Amino acid sequence: MSVKHPPKAQKVPKELVIHDDVRVDDYYWLNDKENKDVISYLEAENEYYNAITAHTKDFQEDLFQEMKGRIKEDDSSVPYKLNDYWYSTRYIIGGEYPLYSRFKYNLDTEEEIMFNCNDMAKGYDYFSLGGIAISPNNKMAAFGVDTVSRRQYTLQIKNLETGLVLEDKIENTTGGGVWANDNETLFYTRKDPVTLRSDKIYKHKLGTPTSEDVLVFQEKDDTFSTFIYKTKSKKFLVIGSFSTLTSEFQILSTDTPDGEFQMFSPRERGLEYTIFHYDDSFFILTNKDDAENFKLMRTSEDKTFSGYWQEFIPHRTDVLLEDIDIFKEYYVLSERENGLNKIRIIRWDGADEYYLPFESETYTAYVGSNPDFDTEVLRYSYNSMSTPSSVIDFNMRTKEKEIKKEQEVLGGLFHKENYKEERLWASARDGEKIPMSLVYRKDTVINENTPILQYAYGSYGSTIDPYFSTVRLSLLDRGFVFAIAHIRGGEYLGRKWYETGKLLKKKNTFTDFIDCSKYLIEQKMTSDKHLYAMGGSAGGLLMGAIINMQPDIYNGVIATVPFVDVVTTMLDDSIPLTTGEYDEWGNPNDKVYYDYMKSYSPYDNVTAQAYPHMLVTTGLHDSQVQYFEPAKWVAKLREFKNDDQLLLLNTNMDAGHGGASGRFESLKEVAKEYAFLLDLEGKIA
């Protein structure tokens, strides 16, 4: 095979039969990455990608240097206070990974570097440090390390006084852990080694071998996962169990780690709740009694079953209650109304209540890290598509604010007044209005020849807020408009927005995106020759669906780690995440869901038609969307498509779902994507 001609995957028909329906999967054999022929195929696709994009390599490097040049290399986080120490994360010039450090009492004392990830990452193609947990006496730190990118962390403990890492290693955890008040007991979560479902909570005692660790709880329902945390009041350890639609919690005093966890309130199908502790009460954020947008309830420590819960903040049909943060004198509600974030501050004694003022038409504001309970200062962050992120400390009593940090955009070329952001509303085919957040340079001419990159996710109720990006400037400064489509399947317009974009209403997600695209074309803001679409993971499913349904309105599509073989994956309960996702997509063992899923699954609906130019990316070690989904999809597209458009598959042979782990290595992946788009627009220079 010439590298100038695309690889042709071998066809090995495999019949997949359920509900008296037969699907023939010619590329099922690509599921076996231990098969050298599979690796050879992926490598051949990489060679083809490299050959076809060879003329863009210098430009990719220029883009990479340009994006890197905007980033402050020796950047650092705003320190936060916890238990007499100030904690900070910082980078050094040339370093791919952060340093985690702390200062005792105040920031003028000597810096204590707890973890230098640049040193820890040496010898690994991928490195991630997760879940640092400091013991109450500040002497020990539990931490997790992943060097494969399958989110399976090896848990270890470091003595921060001696600098020595204890010999014990606990494999296959979620990373980190939770300390009891005795400074000797560490609780942690382990995963099923096959499905990677978080299903077991263990208890480890310092000074004892990990082989003697005690199984505290096992989540036996394979549609649920489990986790453990400590309340901000530090009074309770909490084991949580959750599925897409149902949650359950168990509690234990942090002073009695060898006691038995007590049920907070047993799981009820469709009842979601989250618990927060304050004084002698628990506060419950819940959808109980059909509170679709959630409400806040309250109950005493000794009467925690749902029958005892009393309404504290009532349900509102037009406001989504997303979170609560608790302080000694105040509580802070994170709300969403008409798509916009709102932060509401209330004194416990009722003496004061107000919203933080935000003026912009479209923005993102959220409560940041506030681990200190006994403070009147709230830390929050603010940014928009044209405004770099700021970290702000707000005194809830005096209402004075201090900007602790503004994101620096280096290079001297960025001035936010040169960019315009706006929110548009497209009409969906069923009459709903779909919001879109746009940003572009003010000197960009908007007409049929304007390139627009339309991005969306649209699943799990996950909302993509309008956020600032330094790397995106490389597109905007070359004449692109960037648009986020807030389609159903997310929660931008409240819980109903999610409910009408899942299960047997999932196609709303796809048609919303297409209708937003058609709106941009109808408004003569772009055309089918200059409109591009991009999405990743479940957003990659979105990309696969729209190109089957409406391929003619896009010039190019980027699908990163795309979930495209929906039926096969959801029928395989050995694959990570599958069983926990039945409430999102449906269980195809039920024929109703099988038929609906099959009607939109991108892999099952590839047909003989013209498709847009496409760049598909994946990671060989991806634990969430297995590499073989995009590999099979591309092989089938190559077989069926009847056009001369580009179809490229680029597999990172060292990475997983999140791509490259280093902060600069990840920029190289973005440079590949942007070069693909800019090449199609003839803007490589």
C-alpha cells in the first residue's frame, strides 16, 4: 500500500444477533488490540495521516509555538488555606507537569514541595497524579498515579515530614483517599479490573500490609458506582452510590472509623440527592417529589430517611439549582436561569441575601475551591468567550471583592476589546429555541464565506458553558467564528433540557445541532463550504450522527475519541461504563431501546453517500471510548463513502481518553486539529 492511498481494513464478517435481528460487523476483529494485525492497521492509518498532512507539519509547529507562547510557563494557582497550611500548584519554565507545594501559616514561610510531577513522570509517555489527600495532622499525603491513561491509579502514601513514600502500593484505585480523624485510617475506592466500575470501598491502617485492608462496602448493582468523601464540616465520612438517575449515601463519624456506616436514606429509583452537613443538620439537594430542577431540603442528623426531609429552598420551574457551598455564617447557592450562571449568597440568620452581579449577555461564573469552613470570604471564578478567567475573593459580609489572579495571555497581541461575543437563538424543527454562544474578532467579515467551527457535547446533562480559551485565539485571529451550540442533552436551560435529549428522545440532540447549523447558513453567516463541526466522546457520537443525517451542510468534521458503535458497546456489559449508562442511552437488551439506538448509531448507519472532510482521533489505551470504535467506523466509512473528501484516523498509541498528559504535548494535538481546519480553508501560511 502506498502511504498516499488509504489503508483498507480486512473484512471478517461476524454476525451479531439479538431480538431476531442480525447485524453483520465486518470489522469486529479490530476489537483485539493484542492482535498484531490490529496494531498494524492502526499504524498504517497513522502513516497515511502523516503522509496526507505532511505539508502542514511546519504549520502545526508554528501553531504549537504560537499557542505555547500565550501561556505563562511559570504559572501558579491562587493558594488556598486548609488546616493551617496554604496549598498551591505551580509550573516551572519548560515543565510539562505541575509542582504541588504548601506553606505553613502564611505565604512568607518556606515552600514545601510535596510532589514534583516532572520528576515523577520521567520515563513515562503518560503521567497523571490524582487525588492528593492530606491527613488531619498534616503529616501524611495519600496520592494516586496513572501511567497508562486508563484512569486506574496506583495509590501510595507519602510521609511529608520525612519525604519518604511508604512501600505499600494499592493497584486499580480511583486515586487518593479519605482520612479519618485518627490520622491512621485511610478509606479508598477500588475498581472492577475488567469493567473499571468503581465498586468497592476499602479501609487501610497505617503500618499494616495492604493485604489486610478491610472491605467496608461493595456496590453489587452493576448499574451503580461508588465513592467516598468527607463532609466540609469534617464530622462525617460519606459513602455514595450513584447511577445516572438514582443516588444513595451512608454516613459514619470521622472519629469512629472502625464503626459501621449507617444508611442515610435508601435508594429509590429516580430519586437523586446529594448531602451537605452543617451544625446539627444535613442539607439535601434533591429532585424529590418531582422537583425536576432540584430543591434544597433539611433534616436533623438523627432523622435522615427521606420521609423526614423538610423543604428549605423550594423548587422553581425556571431556575436549576446546581450546588450549595456551606460556610460558618453563610451558604452559597449555584443556580442557572435562562442558561446563565447565578451565585446567590444567604446568611444563615436571614439577615442578608443577594446575588453577585454579572452584566454580560453570555459568561461563565462558578464557585471555586472553598475548603475553609470558618471564613467570610467566597472564592469564585469568572470568564467569558472574550474575557480571560479571573479568580476572585469576595467578602460576603463587606461585599468587597479582590481579584486574586487574572489569566495572563502572553505575546502582547491579545486585547479583549478586539473580540465580540454574542448569544443567538436558533429555531429547532419542533419549535424549541436553541441557544448558541459565539465569539469572533470584531474585524471578521460575516458573510457566506466566513468559516465557523460549531462545537457541542449534548449528553449526561453536562453543560458546555461559554468559556475563554487562549488556544482558540489561533482560529479567531485567522478569521474563524467559534460557536458553542447549547443543544438538548445538556442542562443549559435546566433539567428538562437534559431529559428531552436522552433515551428515546436522544435524536433531539442531533437535530438541534443540525438546526443550529442551518440557522447559521440561513442567516448568511457562513455556508456549507465553510461550516465545520467538532465534538468529542459523546460529542463524537453527535458528529457521527449528524454526518449520516445531514452530511451536505458541513465542509469538515473533527471527531475526537468518538462513541460511535453505540449498539455493540451497550450490549457488551464487560466494557467499562456500559452498565452504568443504561439510564442515559437505554438498555438494548430491551427491543424498544435496541431499535431506537440502532436507528441513530453512527456505525450502523454508514451509507453510500458523500461525507464531509473528516479527522478522527483516538487513544489506544482509552478506557471510556475504546479505540476500536473509531477504528471500525473509519474502516466502514472508507468502504461506503463515494466522495474524494479526506478521511483521516490518527491514533495516539500512548494515550487514553484525555489525550496527551503534558500541558504542552496536549497543545500539539490541538495544533493538528486546527491545521486540518485551516488547511481546508486555504489559510495555511
